[in-house]
Amino acid sequence: MSKNSPSTPYYAVIFTSVRTAVDDGYGAMSDRMMELAVNQPGFLGVESAREEVGITVSYWESLDAIKNWKANAEHVLAQKSGREKWYHSFTTRICRVEKEYSFQMQE
């Protein structure tokens, strides 16, 4: 996350995925999910990268906040589309962040 990370402990949802060749609205849905997540109570931030394997890590205040995000009606539809056409495979891991430290080169 950024240098304005929340105080520990907090939670991380780590979503790793391998995409299919089907694009069919994936970018628009991804943008919409980000818009919804940012406005979801308990959302703290997100980091994402994609090469052969995509990884998105979202940060949350609590397990209840994660549960509520998973149950969001539009998110449920996106999950269904992901299983049907966008992902060959994916794994979701939920972790409690106990400690955090970082480095940034001085310019």
C-alpha cells in the first residue's frame, strides 16, 4: 500500500488468477468493481499487477467488511461472470496483517 497505510492489524484479501482468452467486458467490470470497493465500508486500499498470473490484494478493516464485500450484489454477478468466462482458475486467500514495513529509495 502507500505510505499512508492503516495501523495494524488489518486484513488482506489476496486474489490470484489465470485469465482465459475471453475479454468480453472484463475491463469495464474490473473498473466497476474498483469503484464499488472504494465505496464499500471497511475498504482500506488495493494493489494489483497482471502478467501470466494476475494478483490483486485488497485491504480491509475487518472480516465482516470482507464478508459484506463478497456479498455485494454487483460483486456476486461479477464473480459469476468470472467463473463462466474470464478466469481459467483463481485462488482467494484472506490474511490478517500483523506487521508492515517498507522501503523507498531517496531521489
